[in-house]
Amino acid sequence: MLHNDTKPERSTTSPTSGARGRRSQMRWTIVGFSALGLTIAYLDRAALAVALPFMSEEFDIGPAIQGVLLSSFFWTYALFQIPSGWLLDRFGPRVIYPIAVGWWSIWTALTALSTGVASTIVFRLGLGIGEAPVQPANVKVVSRWFPRRERAFASSLFDMGQQIGTALSIPVVTALAVFAGWRFAFLLIGAVGVLWVIGWLAVYRAPEKHKRVNAEELEYINSDQGEMVAAAATAEKKPWRRLLRNNQVWALMFGYVFRSLAGAFFLTWYPSYLLNDRGMSKEEFGLVGAIPAVIAIGSTILGGIVSDRLLASGKVSAGAARKIPIIAGLVLSACIGFSPFVESNLLVMVVLTVSSAAHSFAGAAILSLPAEVAESRDTVGSVAGFQNFGSQLGNLISPIAIGLFLTFSNNSYVGPLVFAALSCLISASIYAFWVRIKPVVALADVEPTLPGSAPSPSERNPS
């Protein structure tokens, strides 16, 4: 059931009277903190890719070993995805999220102490452990704080943190590395997370326990989560291992594997591609390198808006509302495969920007999927953990594969970028034909209806 945003003012004479108050808006502050957390995470993780050309000169690192370094973060990041989802379902984001941010901030700062390849890998492994809960935590927060019809947009708001963090890493780390050395860059960005931890502990509570959430906002948050609310209230809690028997969990995981095989290029080898293969100077890269990530910020939000508008219209099924931006974005993102065949650096930046923006356009709807397929609120974090585990498998494989390909192909980027394009198309196919999304069920739809009543739009349009 859809509710209007404007409601009569609450009566000042009786809190239990029929009059309604203006709905509070605390959920937007909460998702803002989630976006800031992801921004810090991506600033920290992308710093190595930007600093690597400077570090390679100091440590004399070849392409194959560079690929291992860029991949090492994802070894522990992937390994700890599923445990992180379980911990979030068990203890909640108020506890787990700040522990994670504090942990990864320490390991980012420690990277400044690197003396070579081995020590850098150790510090990246520690960073990966700390950052593992970040996306499952954000998905969990959105599932608890937003009604279904706002989840894709809310997901786009926190997901733009990855584009902001990546975009900031390019000029910030480049400038710091040029003027103060790459070690100082890691120290400075590692210190940022401490402030976020203080803010999160002061602001975050579950919606039903938050003093700044009134009854109207709480009712609105729960207004079209009826199926999930009913499941949480009536079903037994199931061991997270049973999620492995759910083919939709596997669909979300493999869809993300192939999406990340392409997306990992922008997190890892993108700076080296422009500097070494396209011949840009470090100063030129510092000026224009962030353009794809900046444009992707807007496309991330646009993808969330489009998905939620389609869902709210009632003209398409819930599955179509989520899948249309996912499939369209991934298919368009495959244009990255044309990059090696473009001679002009200006044109190649256009191609890479379009690919990055389209890739991000699909992101918000994808991040809303764990809440769409989970059996109850109690398993959303675990489903998100499995999904993000798939993402990190792709992120883990991609930089190593690119490094090895460059080593044995005379530093040619043709194979890696064409493969990235194919990965986008495979991912689009998985979301199109394998993923199945539950129809919309509002609270009113869960309750008994009068005989002969008309079916809701969701009942008329199951996915």
C-alpha cells in the first residue's frame, strides 16, 4: 500500500487521537552515514591503485607482481564476506560497522610502513578483513530503514560512496604522493575513519529504538515490507548454511562475479592503463582520471530513481522494475571493449566514462536484491554477504589475470578489456534469466481481504 508523503499535523491534545503528525525523515540521515562509510572504504582501497606507479618505481615491481598486489586486498575481503553477513544478522550494524571501519583505518595507515611487496600484501590483507562487512552492512541498513519502494534509490545514495571514494582517491592520492610522498597519503586517509566511527555510534539506532523516528516514519518504513515482516514474525530462524540451497543466492553471487570482473578494472589497472599504455603524464592523470568516477556518481543515483519509479508505477512487475536498469546498464557498459581500438585519448576517456557510468547505473538495483529475495529480515545480511562474496571473487580474479596477460602479451590491454566487455554481457544474462524477484506485498495485502475485492497491482504483475 502506498502512503502519501504529507499527513495532517499530530494533535497536541492527545497522542493517541486519530490525528497524524508530520513524518520524521531520519532514514535519510542514516543512509547518508552509510554513503560516507562506503566513501571512506573506497578511498582506502583505491589508494593503492593510484599510488602503485610511485611504489613500483621505489620497489621495482613488474606487471605480474603488481597484479598480485592489486588483488591481495580481495583475498581476505572475499573470504570474510559470508561471516560478515552472519555477524551483521547476529549483532546488527550498530556494533559491527564501526568495528570494521576502525579496523580497516588502522591497516590503511600501516601501509605507510611498507618496505616491499611482502609487507604491502600483509597490510592489504588486514584492510580486506576490515572492509568485508561494509556492503552487507549498508544493505542491511537500507532493508531495515526503508520501505521497498525507496530501497533502490536509498541503495544508490550509499552506493555512490564507491564512486566518490574512487574519484577522490585519484586527485588526493596523486597530489599527496607528488608533494609529500605516497607514504603520507596512506597515513592521512587512514585517519579519516576515526571521525566516522564517532559519528556512527552517536547517530545510529534501529528505527524502532531511535528517538528521532516518530510513529509516522516507523509506519512508513514498514508500509510495504509486509511479506518480510510476516516472515520475520512467524518463521523459525534458519541457519545461514541453508542459504546455500537457495538457487537465488547463487544467482545473485554469480551475477556479481561477472559484473565485478569488468568493474575491477577501474579499481585496479585503470591508472596504469592511462599512464603506461595511453601515455598520460601523472599531472594529466591527476586532472582527468577522476572523470569516469565523478560521472558515475550521478548515474548511480539515476539508476536507483529509475528502478523505484518503475516499481511505484504499478505498470511493471517488481522483477522488471529491478532488472531493467540492471540489464540496460550492464549491456551498455560492455562498450569498454572498444577502448583498445580507439587512438584518441579524448575518445577513450569518453568510452571509459560511458562504460563506468553504465556499470554504476545498474548498481543500486543490484544492491536492493538481497532484501528482495531474502526470506526474512533476519537473513538479509547473510544474503548480502553471499552476493558481495561473488563481487569479490571477480575483484580477486581480475587484477591477477590482467597482470599475467600483460606479462605474456607484451603489455597489450586488448584481451583484458574485451574480456571485461564479455563479462558485462554474461552478468546481464544471469540477471535477466536466472534471478527471480518476489512480487510486491504490502501490509494490507498480508491481512485478510474481503471476498470479491480487486487484486493489487503486484498480484496482477508477479515477476
